[in-house]
Amino acid sequence: NTLAGLSFAPGTGQMTWTPDYSAAIGGSATKYEFEVIGTDAASTTDGEIFVITVTNVNRAPSLDPIDDDSVAENAAMTTINAGDGGDDQDADLETITYSCEFDTTDNDTMDTPADCSTLEGASFNTTTGELDYTPPYTVASFGSPSLREFHITANDGSDTDDVFFTITINDTDRAPLINDPGNASTPKQSAYS
């Protein structure tokens, strides 16, 4: 049975092996027993048996980049999914948990981070890595856009990966609201207020 990454040179007896990630079966240390037999011209043989133990190497979660985007106030942005391949497990089949924080800068760092659960209009699922956000009318003001930079982290219990992206929130012009004063009557030549 041939092992991935194994090579053996019969002329020199040299064996090299770079075990792949599947060699530690089930994520546990796995022992492989080898026997190398040498034969000379007179058909005399000698052999050696040895064991190589392959230990598991954790592979960190890997998130896809998330593009910056823009949205108008009071409009739902497209759901952001922290692109882990869609199954919320890393390459070692470990379950990923997610965290999300935000601030108001755009510099790929969190200057004054706050948890996404504190952001009005936002909801974040720590199991799936999905972020929904509908910024309220109070985010941008007087025609000026506002920024929200997000930082999502994936954690497999040992290692992490993270991604930054920025959402620009554009001001939404709303029609003025006039309260209905209702019907009223007033005497002629009298002030009405």
C-alpha cells in the first residue's frame, strides 16, 4: 500500500516521507511500521523494522476575503457570511465559532472596538458567521456618509483566522414630516396657533 508523500530509493535504501494531513488518522497520533530489507549480490538479506509516529497538526480556519460595500440608511445590506466553505468547520473538521466587532474607522485594525451585538440594526450569528445589518436613519447625517469597519474572527479552539471589511452608510433623505394639526375653529379676526 503506497502512502502519500513517501518515496523509497531501492538502490540506496533511502526513504523519505512527508506525511500529509490525513496521515494522523482521526486527528490522533498514528503509528506506521516500516521494514527495510537489504539484499546483496549473494542474496544474503538483512532487515530493520522501525516505527514512525505521525502526530496531528491543527490547521487554522480559513476565511475568504469580504469586499467592502455600501448601503443606504434604513436599507438592509446583503447578508455577510464569513466564507469558511459553508459548513462552519475547518479543514480538520473542527467546529468553528465566530466573533464580530466593529468601529468607525477604515484602517484594518480595531481602534475602539465594540461587539457587533451592541450595534443598532445589526445581528451576528456566532455559530454560522452571518452578519445582517440595517443601519438606522441616525447613522449618516446631512448628506455625509458614515463608516462601520467590521472584524470577524473564526476560532477552531486552537487557532484563528480573521477578516476586516468596511461598510459605507449613505445618508437617506427623508421627506419632512408635518403633524396634522386637526380641525379647528377660531373667531374672525383672532390669531390662530
